[in-house]
Amino acid sequence: MIALAILAAMSLGSFIATSQILNSKKMTEDRDEVHHSATLVLNRMTKDLNMAFLVKSKELLGATFDGEFAFEGSEERLDFVTFSHLRFLQGAREADYGEVSYFLVPDPENSETKILMRRQSGAVDKDLQAGGNAFPLLTRVDSLRFEFLDAKDNEYKKLWDSKSLDFANRLPLAVKVEIEIYLPEEERKEKFTTIAPIELNQGAVAF
């Protein structure tokens, strides 16, 4: 009986130790996956923002063009035109620029988190928020925040609209991006931040 009791205690201790190791391994893998995914997303956003641009004249696309090259940003949504547009089909009649949007949508599988979406459209029109296709980039997002560096006072602004009086025909010097992701295994949130400079930030491109 004593031997059985000792064996049972040893088995229980081994089971608890194994469970703790497996839980720790799961938490580490989950954290690594989140870090990897967040890094890829921030790199994608930085590349898009690096190549954002404005156009004063519509001669670039011909006299029939009736769209707008603009840059519109709020704390949780960003819509702009960039030279980073990718053509996925060979021979597709698309330019090297297009509309790009970043925004959050509710996660249908988890009411407590959201999904970060990226919309891309090869057609530039008057509505920077419509057209093209939107794809999920990142899940388990708790919050998304943009801030825009103004060259006039070197301060970050919460809103930016290149069609408004305050920011007419201007791009921000840079965009600060902050993403907060929920880690379910650790029951906590982790914040990821980057600052994406805009290369063509001296105003509109004079075509």
C-alpha cells in the first residue's frame, strides 16, 4: 500500500510537471506567432505608407479621370493612394499605383477582439474607402491607432485629410502605427508600434 501511494504521488507530480511544461510551450509558441505576424503586418503597412503620394493635376491619367488622389486618416482607419500597388495577374491593365485602406472589423469567432483588414484597389476614384478587395491581415486585435506627424509644427495629429483646409494637398511626414493584440494563453495584451516615414511628404506630386 505504501509503495502504491508513493507511486501514485510520483505519477501525479510527473503529470503536473508535464502539464506545466506543455502550457509553457504553448504560451511561448503563441507569443512567437503573434510577434512574427505583427512584424510582417507592420512591414507591409510601412511599405505602403513609404510610397504614398498625392497628385494635384489629373493630367496623369488623362482628361477623363474623375477621381481623387487623397490621404485620409483617423485614429482607427487609413485610406490613401500609393505606388506600392501589386498586380497579381500577368498582363493586367493596372497601374503601379492604387488605393489602400487599413481598418478593423468585428471578429465573427470572438466578440472580444477584431480583425485588421487591408483593402487594395487598382482603380482610383472619388471614394477612397470603396472598391477592390479586402483581406484579413491579423486576428485577435484589441485596438488599432494611427497618428500623423505634421511638418508645420512637428507634432502628431489624430486626424489627417489632404482635402481639408488644415492639410490641403499635404502628406504627413510620417505615420505612427500602434497595434494591440490579445494573447489568450497569457490573458494579456501586447502592444506593437512603428513609425512609417512618407518619402513624398513635401506636398503633391506636380504632374
